[in-house]
Amino acid sequence: MIPTLTWTLEGVKFIDQTKLPLEESYVLATDYEQVADVIVAMVVRGAPAIGVSAAYGVALGALRSKAPTAREFAPEFEKICARLAGTRPTAVNLFWAIDRMKRLFEHLLSSDVSMPQVQEKFLAEAHAMYDEDIAACKAMGAFGGALLPQQGGVLTHCNAGALATCGYGTALGVIRSAVEQGKNIRVYADETRPFLQGARLTAWELMADGIATTVICDNMAASLMRAGRIQAVVVGADRIAANGDFANKIGTYNVAILAREHGIPFYVAAPWSTIDTATPSGDAIPIEERSAHEVTHHGGKQLTPHGVGICNPAFDVTPARYVTAIITERGVLRAPYAESLKEMELVAR
């Protein structure tokens, strides 16, 4: 599998996704500040990968701390969590991972453990999240692969593959599983402007796996759907609200509307950690606004006039009514999502 992030004795090694597909290089983060910088710069990206990266960031913070005891480490721990939580506001997996580390630390404090024990437990928890993520991706891949057609075109938007997770992928995991099941799938990957995750990352991943892939401009999807070349759409998510509305890379909402117009099933694949039952609807999902430079420049070259206004939200929200099914590692959910999400959460407890 593509080594999105790897724990080493020196720190966390990330494949630099800003350099793909033409250069395969790596960035080593040796402290939690560097992990935060890597997340902001989108060296690592994708909600599940961001969450696990943050967990490793917390572990690094503990390992690098000079605090002699766990209780004296507590103020520093809060600072570390706040720094990592401020990196990407939309991806709920980030907060899920940090909250999980906070719960662990509260338990450790109540047990009055030593600082070396805190460091050991934090690293073990981050490793567990890493392993759980890969297992979740493979499980949802099996559930979702069964939903895809025996043959035909599948459209995806952004990159929800191994590069967005610790391995295998969410939306691309569904596609990988379908291919492993013997289905004849051709992937159509939207470029996904302005950061071009589809053109750069999804195409690179799928080609490495030998899966037939065609990159299309974002504004070509409707034409291909009308021509009968798209039989299904599968995308990832950065946050799924309690009613089934979800945030994903900007442009996903456009694709959902087009799929509905052309009678094409539209699937969302995400681990349970992406589901935020505390957020009632998509209206309450915070949307990250990124630098204007991502729109004004490409490859070091300026594309727009000096001084022009720029709008660059990283995500949009797709209403639940456009979603055919939500694919998770726990199973496939159908509308009404407010009910099916609640039921599956209760079963899991």
C-alpha cells in the first residue's frame, strides 16, 4: 500500500502529496508543530489521514516533553491539542482523534501513571488508530464494492484513496474492492480544482494499481453522464452530519445534482469517525476558506489579474436527499439517514 504516513524512531514520515505525481518525496515531522504544519500545507490530507496524523502529533508532543510528571505535562498537553485542532476545521476526524487522546489522558491521570507510561500509551493509541483505519477502509470497500455495477464507468471527485487514509482508501477503497471482485470498472476522476487532487493524486494511485482511469475537467461530468458513460458516483467525506448532509471537497455538490438529474446512484464512503452526530445538519458544518494563492497561481505562474477578488472554500455541503447510500465499515446506510445513522450508532454501542 502507498505509505501515506509512517511512524519512525525520528518522528512521522509523510509522503509529500504536494509534489505528486511527478516526484515521490517524503517529509519527516519530528515534533507536534511540524505535524501541524504538514497538515495545514496539505502535505498530508484526507479526513482519516488527518485524524491519525494528529494522534501521532500528540504522541510526539508527549515524547518530546521535558515535563517530569504526567500532571505537570497537562498544560502542555492542552496546548498541543489546541495547536493540532486549529489546523483544518472541516475534517471531523481531526477532532475525533484529539478527543480520543484527551479521554486517554484523563484516564491516565486518574491512574496516576508516570510520564514514560503516558508516552508509551499515547504512541500505542496512535498505532491503534492507524491499524483501525486500514481495517475500516477494507471493510467499507467490501460493502461498497458490491454496490458498484458489474461493468461501466464510475466517477469520483477529489482523492478519497490510500493517500487520504492510512491505506486502501474510502471511495477508492470501494473501487479497489469492486475490481478485486472481478468487476470491469473504468474510473473517471474529476480534476478537482483548484488543488487538483483528482488529476494529481487519484490518477496516480489508480494507475499504480493498474485500474483503468481517465482524468476529466470538472465541468465535463454532465456531458459524460448524458452520454451514458457514468454508471455510478462514489466520493469520500470530511464530515457527515446527523441528518446525512455531508461536506466534501468543493465541487461535490455539483456532481450530486448532476447524478440526480441523470438517474445515477451517488454513494458516499467514509469511516464511522467521519460521522458527527453532534452536528444536526450540513448548515452547521464549518467550511475552511483556503489561501487565494491556490486559485490565482498554478505551478508558480499567476493566472488571474492583480487585485481580483478570490473565493476559495475548500469544501461544500451536499444535502442528504442527493445521497443514494452512505457506506461505512459498519455497513451500508439508506435514507432516512437521521434514523439509520441513529440506529447503527445504537447497535454499535
